[in-house]
Amino acid sequence: VTYQGASDTSDCVEVTSLVNVAEHTAINVNCYPVPADDVLNVTADPMRRIQVFAGNGQLLVDEKIDGVSQHTIYTQRFAPGTYVIRITTDRGVVSRKFIVRH
């Protein structure tokens, strides 16, 4: 990030995978409720891994799960704000933003 001649990359996050539109529509993912208070329910094609990142890119949750189609993330320990959930399935990877408020 460059602002008024100064550069800072300390809060930058490397993006390692992207999903194109065709792949994104082929993976059925639902996250609810949004905004989340205490829980975020995730339903998708059989999932292999769920990761949750804070707005600054910090990894908060990294759960390897074995082919389940429904999973619950307990969000009461998260501060109110915007987060990113990354869901890995056999068909690919999908990232979604969600909001936590208490």
C-alpha cells in the first residue's frame, strides 16, 4: 500500500487461489445467518476444510473436516467486524465475506 509517498506491506495478504465464475457457480455454498451473532452455519458440497480470516488476514480458524455437507462455526469469540470464510471442497475453493455482530 502506498499513501503520500510512503509504502507499507505489513497488512497485505497473499492470495493463493482464486475461483473463476464458472467454478464458483458449480460449487453450491450457503453461509447463514449473515450477519452472524453466535454461529455461522455453512452448507456446501462435501467440504474438506474451512478457514476463517480476520479483516487483517490473520487466520482464526483452520478446521479439516471429512466430507460433511453442513458445519457450524461458533462466532461468539470473534470481535464484531467483517471476516472471510474459505471453504475447500472436492470441486474447488470458495471464499465469502461475512459479518459478525453481537
